[in-house]
Amino acid sequence: MGEFNVHRVRFFNYVPSGIRCVAYNNQSNRLAVSRTDGTVEIYNLSANYFQEKFFPGHESRATEALCWAKGQRLFSAGLNGEIIEYDLQELTIKYAVDAFGGPIWSMAASPSGSQLLVGCEDGSVKLFQITPDRIQFERNFDRQKSRILSLSWHPAGTHVAAGCIDYISVFDAKSGSAIGKMLVDRQYMGVSKRKCIIWGVAFLSDGTVISVDSAGKVQIWDSATGTLVKNHLVSNADVQSIAVSDQEDSFVVGTAEGTVFHFQLVSVTSSSSEKQWVRTKPFQHHTHDVRAVAHSPTALISGGTDTHLVIRPLMEKVEVKNYDAALRKITFPHRRLVSCAKKKQLLLFQFAHHLELWRLGSTVATGKNGDTLPLSKNADHLLHLKTKGPENIICSSISPCGGWIACSTASRFFLYRLNYEHDNISLQRVSKMPVFLRSALQILFSEDSTKLFVASNQRSLHVIRLLEGGFKHLHTFQPQSGPVQSACLLAVSPDGAWLAASGAAAGVLVYSVRRLKLHCTVPAYNFPVTALGIAPNTNNLVIAHSDQQVFEYSIPDKQYTEWSRAVQKQGFHHLWLQRDTPITHISFHPKRPMHILLHDTYMFCLIDKSLPLPNDKTLLYNPLPPTNESDVIRRRTAHAFKISKKYKPLLFVDLLDEKTLVAVERPLDDIVAQLPPPIKKKKFGT
Amino acid sequence: MVQLRPRASRAPASASAMVDEGQPASEEEAGHGLLLGQPSSGAAAEPLEEDEEGDDELDDEAPEELTFASAQAEAKEEERRVRETVRRDRALLKEKRKRREELFIEQKKRKLLPDTILEKLTTASQTSVKKSPGKLKEVNLQKKNEEREKGSDSKKAKEKVQKVQTVGQNKSYMAVRLKDQDLRDSRQEAAKAFIQNCLYGPGTNRTTVNKFLSLENKRLPMKKAAAQFLNNTWGSQRKQNAKRFTKRWMVRKMKTPKK
């Protein structure tokens, strides 16, 4: 395998934003997650919980509610008073409609999916009709005295429950008049000065309304008589979210202390038919407020201020007890946020509104395996580049020579030229970007830094030649049909002859850069692509998918390689397939064509194609064999997958040169240290 | 006090007073004379009564003769008197205002720094503004963005202060581009403040992340330190200075040859 000096980088100050809303779509088994910076991410739960699409955030969009409507349409509403529809095919925002009620606090789609109800700051509940291309304002319901913080439709679409401050009102959906009002106590069996905020309501088909409020109570009401049926005191802090399953036999609530409670409808005694709601399971997977929960048929999904998305499959609903029934916690991004300029040893970090350029430190010391070498020169923060405007950065890249930086937001494309003189760095912006280069999903520079490849969100691929002081548009590859994948990845061969682009429904497309036309198409696979890489010399395209399958395709021969067929025949090791996080980067050794370096969040792996493949019985994560063992044993236990779990959690691993690796880590404690304050926990003895 | 019209019987005395009024030198005297001429109510009452009594006795006599000329002269004198009083009042007010302004100017002069320092300041700020407008803009943007990230309420105040520095000495107004202002509504602000208050305001039981994570360390059988025990940002300026000093010292040490 070889010995490497590893640069352990921990100065990438990556802090994800907290999760605000979660919406589950049953038909397509997809989860829409919106964060506090306005980003909306779509996770495909059947493709190994991979984040397949995302809409970049915007500073003025403070999303407060997210919901799916009929026909896979996604709507969100926020404090800027607008209802936004997202176009999942084109990956843009279709339109934004102002509701004229002030900031919008809650939104609910009717059970039939054709109407949308929003609750506003001024106390009005507005009904919109969903037409095939837009939404149309229909009617205002009776105006309430305080802001409407939560809404819920009756499954038959006849009534609506709205939670305000200190009371819940029930409306008749046809006429819009308020039929009933249920007053909520400010504190469980007590008096309090703080107003009781009803964070969530749920309307069940037998007329019961379940409400969760800021006093920590879960209350069950009968909407026909307006009386309280049952009161559960669940926590000392707020209970902030509620989600009911489709069968209405269980619901889940999330509290501000990070606990998620599961309530189930259980019969009173084993023989009677009378049922009651009982709190069955507590889950403590979060440290901060759980502001959003969702209930899918088999799992409980929760997300909150501590930025984790936790999917907990329910044991009684899972049919087969295999690895699918394990807890999934999604913390780190499923895309690459770090680019590396290998020759100059520079790293480019992508944040939401700025880019940072760092030069790696150097050392002159040498040592044995496992030693920490002292730095003779520290890492240097060279550049802090802010983008103008309120939008978040979608993608960024630095050329391998370090002379060009490109980044893109939803409406603008930035290209900068860097000059280095004696430790000083000067930046020049290339102005007058062409009109077609508005926003890019992926940017890649060629190995000799003369060409720039841009995958735009209009599904076309642009090739641009970079000149000193400007650029020249060379060619545009025609747009492909089918929905746009957000993970539109690009890979270019080191000799500059081939360009591979994923993102089309047909599979991975390979273009010839020299002849500027499509060369071949890798057959489509039903799981999305998570990483692409083209090997030097052999021009083999290595593709990693979200179900942890890795394929190798030979571009000159237009077929899968022998090694890839052998791997597929034998199958991967079961531990390899059970990994949680997707592979986000593939790179190669310049001198050794048999090596492939891949990494995901918790491991990095060097695949040696010359060694035999492991079968299910061998140990996958074999540690470094002790040197006093005989050669025979080492040869018998060695296999192709050399995995190291020494550095984790990893955001990026790459080979800088033959003897050096760079590993960008992001310890979870450093992220947690920068989160907002959590609720105080009192423990005996402290 | 009612200014009674001087009676015909007093006419000669007042006429002499009025004649004196024509000369400006005797203005004040005339004024005083007029004032004196104004009979007090008591004094007026007596002659009235006397006159009345006199009138009763002299009822049968013919009324006094009053020539047109004398009446005209009286009227003219009266007008002149009124004009004089108005002019005097205005003059008095003017004087008052003049004195006040002078007082204010003096006070202001006392407050401001000596002129030399002010000159220096204005020239220095102008040249610095001319040299690096770009830098200032970046600094402003940086500060703005930092503050946005922090989300502090004193954001707007800080921005105003910065703008004032670039505008110069004119602290009475501030010119701001509408484009640079964030797209915020007062209602949106109020909504955000409401949420912030509900979740993190007074009455909520919040604690710092450090304390939260260190809670378990306190209950372990071997008590450990807090999760963020060291404050790495303490004394960063001092540490930088120390580094620079050691560098310079090393260079000096290398330069001087060993004896």
C-alpha cells in the first residue's frame, strides 16, 4: 500500500444549519427537509436515505412550514409572507405568491390535495385553491385575535383545527366560520404568566384533536363538545411538533429537550374494544430542540436545532429484521464541500455565503508509523471570499494549478483569477459572464487548468476555455431529457480527453472533449450516483452509487472492466454494503494504476485491484498486520479493500502527491459547540 | 390698568408733556411722564368724583370748547406714542436676541476642540477616505455580514456608526442606499423577535452548550473537566505580539556572531 504523510486538517469550520420543517411524502417515499437558512433538501428514503436534490437557501426566506400536495408538488411558506412552490423537475423555484397576511406561521394541505390553508401573523386563515400551474386565493376564514401557529385538516376535509396562543379554534371548512373554541390551560394544573403557545395540532377522523403546547402538555380534546378528554404532561419544556400516522393508531411528538415520544392507541384491557392513547416509547437522539417530526408507515423521523436528521424505524412495523431496521442519523452533507489544488497544496472550503482558501502547512521531520510530526510552517488562511447577494453558494471549485476559483449561486456565476507572488496573493474577478452561464449545479476544472466544465441547471453542459484575463466559450453539450438530478456530478480524465457527467435518467454520459461529442452512455442503475472519478492512463470510469455499489467502466472499450465484473459476481462484503454514509470522492494514485482511493464520512479505503477480493467470511476491517507474523499469513489475509477508520468524521480525503494524503476532519464536538443554547437539564449531584 | 384719556382739565399739563415728547432725548422722560400721567384708580376716582360733583354744579354751563386742531394734534401725538412704544419693544427684543446668540456662540466655542486639532482631523479623514474606498466598503460588508451571522440586535446601530464615519463630520444625517438595506419588514422583524422570545427569551430554561455537555463529566466516578475547559480565544493579541517578538529576537540573535 505504501506509507503516507497525512495532513490532518481540522480548521474547516463547517456548521450545518438547524432543521426547521420535515414533510414526508408517502407515494414516492421521499422526505423534504427545510433548514433555517432556507435550504430545502429532498431525501430519497428508498435509495439508502440519500440526499438526491436540494434547493439552495436564501437569506430572506425563513421557512416556517413545508407541505406536499397532490401530484408531488412541494410548497413552503415562511416569515417573509410568501408561499413558494418548488419545481422538482427543473430544480428551481416555480413562483412565490404573497399571501398578504404578514408572516406565515403554518401551512397545511387538504387531504384531497387540492386546497392549501395558511395561518398568518395577523390571525387570519387563508384558503388557496391549487390549480395545475399556480395557486389561487379563495377565501379568508374567520379572523382570530392572535397569530395562527399550527393548522390541521380533518381527514374528510370538513373541519380545520387551528392552534393560536392560549386557545384552539375549530373551523368549518366549507363556510370558513369558527364553530368552536377550546381554551388551553397555561400550565399543567397551575397558573403561569407565560402565555401558552400551541405549537402543533392534529385532527383525527373521529373528531379528536390532539394539541401540543409550550407548557409541555399533550392534550386530547373532543372537538364536537369542545372538552378536554386526556392530559399528558410529557416534559418540563415545550413540546414543539407532532405528526400522526396515516392509520391514526400512533403519533409522535418532539420536545425542546431533544426527546421524541411515541404514543400509540392501545386497548384498555386485552379483551375490551375501548382504546386509549398511551405513551409508549421515549427516544433521546437529539441534544437540542426537536422542531419537526414526521411519521412514515414504518419509521419516525425527527429533526431539530442540533442539525441531525434521525430516522428511527419502528420495530413492530419492520418486516425483515435486517440492517434496514437500524437507526439512521444524517449529520454530514452528502456532497463534497472541499476542493483541492494539488500542486500548490491549497484547499478551498465552501460555506453558505463565503469561500475560504487555505494553504497547508509543511513539515521537515520524518517518523515511524503513527507518529505525529511537528509542523515547521503552519497552515495559512490565504483568502476569505464573500459573495454578494442573499443567496447561498451552490458549488465551487479551484483549478489544480491554483490559479482560478469558480463558484455559483442560484442566479450568478463568479470566476476569479488568482496570482501568487512571493507569498502574496492577488485576486481579480472576471467580469461579464455570458448570459447562458447563470447558475451551475457543478463546476470542474480540467487537470491542466485550461478548460472549465460547468453543468448548469438547464441540464446543459458548457465547456469554456480559460485564457489569461478572460475566457472563451467552446461548446455546449445539448440538454438531456428527464428530471434534473441535483447531484449532477462531473469527472474529467487527467489527460483531458474524456468528460463524464451523471445526472441524466439514461445513466452516466461520457463525452469526448477533443471531438466535442457524446462518446458513450453507461447503463442506468436504479440508485443515484454519489461519486465519479476517471483513472489516469487506463481511463477507467469509477462510479459509486448510494447503495454502496462501485462500478468500473472502461471508456475506450465502452464496457465494464474485468475487475468490475468479478466484483459484481462475487458481491461486496456485507459490512461494506451496510455502511451508512455515501462515498463522496474518488481519486487515484498517479503512479499506481491498480489503486483507487475512496472515502465516506467514517472511513477511507484504498482498493488494490491486484489483490484478491474478500468474501463474506473474511474480516473486512483488518488492521495493519504485525510485522512479526510470517509472510504466508499476511498473504492469506490480505485482500483488496484496505480500510482505515483512523480519521473520522471525514469531509474530504485526497492524495496530494505520491507520499502525502490530506484528510479534512470535522469533529462533532466542534459543531455542537457552535449551536444555540439547549434546555437546561437538572441532574442530581451537579 | 385702564389708560384713561386725559381729561380736558388736565389738557395743559399733558400738552406740555406731549410737546416734550417730540424730542427723542426726552423720550424716556416723556414715557415716565406718561406713566406718571396715568392716574391710579384711586387718584382717578377722586378727581372724577370731584369732577362729577363739579359737573353737577356746572351742569348748566356750556360744554368745553375743543378745537379741531387740538383734537388732531392729540390724535397724532397718540399715534406717535404708540409707534414709539412698538419701536422700543422691537429694539429691546433685538438686543435680547443678540445677547443670547453671542452667549451661545461662546458656549459652543468652549465645547469644541481648538481649531488646529479640528483641521488636522478633517484633512486626515478626507485623505484616508480617498485612498481606500474599496477597503472601507469591504470592511463595511464584512462587518455587515458578520453581524448578520451573529444576528445581534445592535446590527443597525453598528451599521449607522460605520456609515457616519465615512460621511465625515456631518453627523446630523446618514445617506444609505436602499439596495444595501436588507429586505426586511417590520412585521417580519416582530415575528422573528416573537419566536426568539418564546424559545430563548426570559422564562425559558436555557443553558450554554458547554454546561450542557459537561454535565455528564461531573457525575463520572473520575470527575473530568468541562467539555470546553480552555478558552482558546483568550489573549490572542498578546500571543501574536509574543510570536512576533520571538521571531525578531531570533533574527537578532542569528545576526550577532558568537563571540
